[in-house]
Amino acid sequence: MRFLYFIIYFSLPYLSATAQDSLRLHLVDSSSHLPLAGVSISINGQLIALSDSSGTARFPLVTGAKISLSHTGYQSKTLSVKAFPSNEMISIAMIPFELKLDEVIVVSSTRNNQPIENSPLKVEVLGREEMDEENTIKPSGIASILGDVSGIQVQQSSSTSGNSNIRIQGLDGRYTQVLKDGMPLYDGFSAGFGILSIPPLDLKQVELIKGSASTLYGGGAIGGLINIISRRPSSKQDLIFTVNQTTLKETNLNVYAAKRNKKVGYTFFGGYSRLAAVDVNADGFSDIAKSNSVVLHPRMFIYPSSRTTIIAGYTGTIEERKGGDMLVIENKADSIHRYFEFNKTDRHSGELFIEQSFRKSIKLELKAAVSVFNRGISGLEHYFKGRQLNYYSEVSLLIPYGKNSLVAGINILGNRFTKTRGDTISLNDINNNTVGVFIQSSLHLRENTIVEAGVRNDHQNRYGNFLLPALSVFQRFNKHWASRAGIGFGYKIPDALSPQAKDYAIEQLQPIPLTVKAEFSTGFHAEFNYRNTWGEDNEFFINQAFFLTNVNHPVIATEQLNGNVTFANALKKICTKGSDTYIRLHLHDWELYFGYTFTDARRKYLQQNQFVPYTPAHRAAFTLVKEFSEKWRAGLEASYNGKQYRDDGSQTPGYLFMAGLFGRNIGSHISIILNCENILDYRQSRKESLYTGSISNPMFKTLWAPIDGRTINLSIRYKL
């Protein structure tokens, strides 16, 4: 991750106040004169207040105090106070600067507006720079960029559908919770293709929490959490067009527009992607599924007052994917060439946010969303169509008090899966509902010590109550050294439709027996940070983290001799532990990033071959970026995936993956990006056949490496 933090102080004329006076400040944008919420106000280096949605902050003063004001994207300011009449308000215009796209200070996943560098809960952020870069490489989704993060493994799980599985710290995708603007809408049946169809151009940032985050977000966040944050409008008109074409016959057309006035604002994203079926290894089956997709995401922003924000939005995704025998895809099927899988999906979501600020920076949030996901699956012998309804609502309250804060809330979420067509599957309709309450406090025990303690209780309609406490500690030793440590608990209710280590056909899945219990986890993390800066543009940063997660009575999927997949609790736990090393070096126009992850993930319930399959023990990656001028930049990436155990105990070979990028800015509006992925053209098919059996009835092997080979893409972006 690329973080850059800096503060610029400007002197203001002296103000005056008596020792007992309160000072009221009104913070606004210097160009639009709109109020600024979340401006950090510190006295003598200690955070004491945040401005509310009206841009107002009130706090007591001591004669001679030095007040610092800072806000993301704005020049910081310093006030020196001597005397000032009580009950008067001072208006201060914050001057924006051209925000560097990799600068991220405050994240939303912690729920408390805590600056990221001081958060006891470690949150990694892919910011605007990463989103813009991914938009020129993989404009249709963010799966690729997530795979560049240390400790996260993204691997295509099916060549016929093109779906991917996300593993964090060695745990299967079902242990990762995916949120969109803080709301979990991608689970169970609707998890299919979810992460693949969220375009990066529509995003402000992606926040990542490795390890348990269930106290704040409920069940499912055992391995980690991915929170996808949409863009919001500013007073400046945004208009971006992107056209992308690859050598693997992929075409992408994206547009984003946004604008805010005093009372209303809007954002709009529209995207179209088309992929032709490609048989890279010439075995007669598609390695790239044929697909067409359309994504629309309009949002309306209303500001009835300076303290109130209302957001209403809609997201629509329509997609068709067809993979399998190339002759079938080309409408040349016969008695031998007849295997295929056709997926037709549509997802429609509505969202509503209400943000209300009160005095003393108290903030009330109400949010709700409803999502309907339809998926039809056609194959050689089967046809099925199902629907999943996901819903979520939450009320939360953030109460700052001094340097501390308290956040509490209640939420209701659930999903309903219904078979709408097809009688070839054994699964019954599923109805899950959970009511959760949570509270978390962030305490500054000493000047450089912050403790976050929280607890959550969920009541699930089928599996009862789950109590989830959590504790995290942040300690800054000096300006160079800091540390974090914490413990958290999580759970996962059994769901046959949750992503598994292997993609099973839906007709294979059997209902979850009533005797199967929910999974329960305990997670630990600890880390040390060192940062040193010198000169204007030089920085060295290193983060060394350690993790341990135990998943008790895990739910195991077993494929029987007749092809049916059954579910049962294992007698012993899954244990994953390891370390994560991240290094960042900035030297003037050069940027170097290096990451190494060691993962020891084991299935303790097995007597032999306990290693979790398709999880490399060793993963390393580096990125080198050079800014030659304001017009030219280049980058080189390389990653190594070590050997992985298969289900039968054998091992895959390790492999090296490389990518390169050249960028050219033409004027202030046009950018041209030439990118090459998988420069070495490493493919699993070079080591083994991707299927066994006959052409008419193939059995596809589990994927552990890329299958699409070397890809070159050219992207042109126009930004107003």
C-alpha cells in the first residue's frame, strides 16, 4: 500500500481569549465556502475535537494554547491564542491542495474517524492512485489489485465461469467478508461474481482488515474484511472517460461524472465490458469465458442543512458468461463437442444513507440497503435459476469525548435464497436473519497509548447467540517506532452456497444437516512499525506483522462417490499462522515496495497432509515505480508464489509473475497507459493438462496458477 502523510502549517494572526473561554470555529472550503466535516483540531499536539457536518467545532481554551487544524486534501493551519470574547464564532477557510492520490489519513472501517497511523486496528488502504491505476489495467473489477496485497491470495477458481476465490491469511473465501460502503451484500448465492463486477473507477478507496473484524461487522469476518468505498462529489466538476483494449480480446468502456452544489450533488458511473472466449492453451476449452456486462451506479446527494447529508443510490449489474467447449461457444456443437456452462446474472441494489451531526461532534448514521441477485445456470444436463434477497439496516452513534470516542449501534441483516426454476438440485430455500448490537470505545490512556475495546452480540435465527469481544492496543514509542497488538473473535454460520475451496456445481450441493454447528474463531495479531524521513521526498518504512487464527469445528465439504457434496463439522480446528513483512522506500522520484508473507495453514482434523490446499507457504512481491517527469512514468512488478499442496498431498511448482507499465500524460486531460501482465507468460497449462476425462464430459482440475497467459492492454483516459 502506498501511504504518504504530510502536514503543512501556516501562521494566522493572533487571537485572544481568557483562560475560561470556549472557542467556536466554523471550517469551510476556501473555494466553495461549503462546510468541512471531520477537520481535526489539536491543542499542543493532542486531538480534542472534530468539526461536525456543519463545519462547526466548540472546545475550551487555555491561554497561550497552540491550535492545529488539519483535514485530508487541505493545507494545515496553526492558531496561536491569547484572548478572545466568549460565544463568538470564527470562520476559517481551509485551502485545498492537489491531494496526492496515495494519501489516505482517515478510514471508515474503524467507525471512529481515527487517523490511520494511530488506529489500534490495522487497516490497509488502496487509495485513489491504486484505483486509477487499476482502472487502466483491469477496468471491470478489483480482483487483480487485491492479489497484489501481501497476505491476500486471489486465484481464478473456474475456467468455465471465470469466478475467483479470495483467501486472506490462508483461509478460504467464505471467511472473508465483503462490504460495499460498510454494508455486507455479497454472501452465499450472491457472492458469485461479486468482487469481479465492481469497477475501480467508481471507487474512492478499498479498505482491508486482515484477521477478525467481527465485533464491528458481525459474522463472516474471520479471515479478514474488504470494505469498498464509493466516491463522493466535490464542488469541482468530475468527468472521466476510459477506453481499454487487451490482446485477449477484452474491451472496456467506462465513464464517471460527479458534481456538488450547495444543496444537491450527484455521482454517476456507467461501464460496459466485453470479453471474447479465448482458448489460450489450444486444448479445445475456453480459458477466458465469453462475457458481456453492463454496470450502472447513479447516486443523489441532498444537503438539507449544514448538519445533514442524505444519499440515495442504485446499482445495477447485468452480465452473461459462457465457457466450455470452444465449438459450443461458437454455436458448432455436435454429439462430441457439447460441454458448456452458461451463467446469466443480474444484481439490483438500492441504498439509503442519512448522516446527522449534532453539537460536540456527535454523529448519527442511518443506512439501509436491499439487493436482489438472480442467477441462471445452464449446462450439458442441468438448468437452474435461483434468487437471493439481501437486506441490511443499521443505526449507529459516534460520541467523541475529549481525546476519546465511543461508537455504538444496532443492525439487522439477512438473506433469503429461493429456487425459481429447475428441479435438479437438492438444496432447499434458505432464510437467514441476524440482529446485532455492538459498542466500542477508543481510549487514549496516555499520550502515545490508545486502546480500543469492544463487544458485539448477534442473534441468528437458526444458530442462536454469538458474543464477540475484541481488544486492540496501539503504542507509539517515539517518532520512528510504533506497535499494535490485538485479539478478536468471530463466527460463520454454515451455508452450502458460501464460496468453498473448490467450485462445485450447484446440483452437487446437499442441504446442511440440522446437526451441523456454526464455526467459531479466535484471532491474534501483533506488529511493529518503523518510519524514517529525510529531505523533502525521502522515506523508509517497514512493518513486521504476526498473525494466528484458529477456526473451531470448521464446516467441511466432502465430495462423495456419487458426486454429491455433503457438509459436516470437523472434529478438530483449522489453524493458520504466519508473518507478514512490508517495506516501502521513497527516494525522490523512485518508489520501491516489497512484501513477503509466510503462511502455515493446517487442517488439524486430518491425520496426513494437514496443509490447507492451494495456499503457498511463501509469497513475495515487489514494485518499482519511477516518475521521469510530469508526463512520463514507468513501473515494474514481480511476485513469487511458492509451492502449494494439492488435495492428494502432491505439490505444485512455485512460479514467478511479472508485469510492466508505461504511462504518458498528454496535456492536462489525456493519459495513455501501456501495460503488460504476466510478462513471462507463465501458465498452469504449461505444467499439466487443465482437465481429465473425455471432451464430451471433462473434469477440470483445481487452478493454482494463471491460465490466461501474457496480456497486453492499451488504455486511454480523458479527465476533465
